[in-house]
Amino acid sequence: MLWQKKDLAVMSGETLAFVNYYVRTGYWRHMQHVCNEVLRKRSGSAEGLLLFWKAFGMLQEGAISDSIREFEALAARQDAQIALPVKIALVHAYQYAAALPI
């Protein structure tokens, strides 16, 4: 793929463009893979927006408890850029979990 050929640690705009494309088309696994690769390359500085999209992809694939855990960790970081989307995603995840049969 094209995104693998360039250094994504520097190209944050291009990375987010790929993530946005995968979100729009519903390729949740691809989106998580891009987020994981970038987070792995940046090793020390976990970017909140990439962590949010990774957790959102997990939720869309049905890994509800894992995504809730990720969203709660993001909420604890209190990143102002993603505070509201994280809370909305947590509400959505809890509603989705409550609707599932036990």
C-alpha cells in the first residue's frame, strides 16, 4: 500500500487522510492497522486522535469491552482535543453493550 512506503511518523496529515478514508468506507481493520503502525513507529508519543480511531474501529468490529477500555483510558488522559468525541463514543459503546443479549 502507498501508506507503507513513506515515513508516517512525519506525515500526520497523510495518515489522518488514510484513516478518514477507511472510516468512510467501513474498512475498520485497515484503519486499526494504520493506527497501530503509526503508534508503533512513534513509540513514545501516543497521539490521542489515533488512539480514538483505533478504539472506534474496535467498537465497530464488535470488540465492545476492549473498545470501552480504550475509550476510558483516553478519557482519563483528559486530552482537550478529543474529550467530547471520547465521551460520546463511550455513551454509544455502553448503549450498544446494553442492547446485546446476555
